[in-house]
Amino acid sequence: MIENDYFTITANCERREECIYNNEREIPVVVTIKNISSKGFYIPLKFIEKTGPGVELVDHRTKKSMPLRPNIANWDLKKEMTYIPVNGSVSFKWAILDAEISSFIVDGSVDVVAVFSVLTNVYDSERTDVGEFISSTRLIITGKDLDEDKH
């Protein structure tokens, strides 16, 4: 894999860099892919949206970690390209389910880092594959006074 000079990603909850978990069914996350190169390029965004980002949950206290399973996506979605212009970005919604976070509840609280990553091929303006690149980011998920018996 080549150094990623094409894009960075960010993840946030309702425009905040930290998510508060309150036993809801899912934690809505927005993942943004930002073009940091000097040229516009294409990515298979529909495929990325369907499979989702790579996500690993890591407990701040115990360092226990758990990778979350990606979704299965139709391979043909890789042909549907989305153009990201210079300084442009695209975003998609993702959710972390309560079943995925609940195993990290200890003594009624949760303190987890969700490490998001997007691994994708990048295509130039002529739609020529220039290689596979990855970018990662971290999102903190905390919660207090959680009912462990609810799950």
C-alpha cells in the first residue's frame, strides 16, 4: 500500500467528536472522506457505503478490542464511481449497534474508542486505478448510568 496522499477520513456523532451512549438501539455516525490531493478523483462510494467502514472498538480501561463485521455488498457497486473534487468531501451515515457496544459496559458505564478506517481504490479523472489507499480516525464513545441488564 502506498502512502495516502489522496484522502483523510473523519467520523463524528451529530457533528461532535465524542458520542454519548444512552442505551439507544444504535449510535448514528457520519463518516466523511475529504480530498487532500491536488486533483479530483473517483472512489466507489456506493460500495463503501454498503460494506461500511472498518470499525474496531477498543475499551479505554481494559484495552479489550473487538473488530466489527463489515456488511456484504454487491461487487458491481464498485463500478459506481463518485467524484470528489479538489478540497471536496463526501459523507455517509453509519451506525454502531447497541449489541456491539453493550459488551463494553462495565459497572454501568462505557468508555470506548471506535477506530474507523476506509480502505479503497482511488481512480484518477480518466477513471484509471491509481492504487489502494487507507485512512483511519478515532471516535470516542462514552456513557454513564447504563443498565447492563437491559441487554
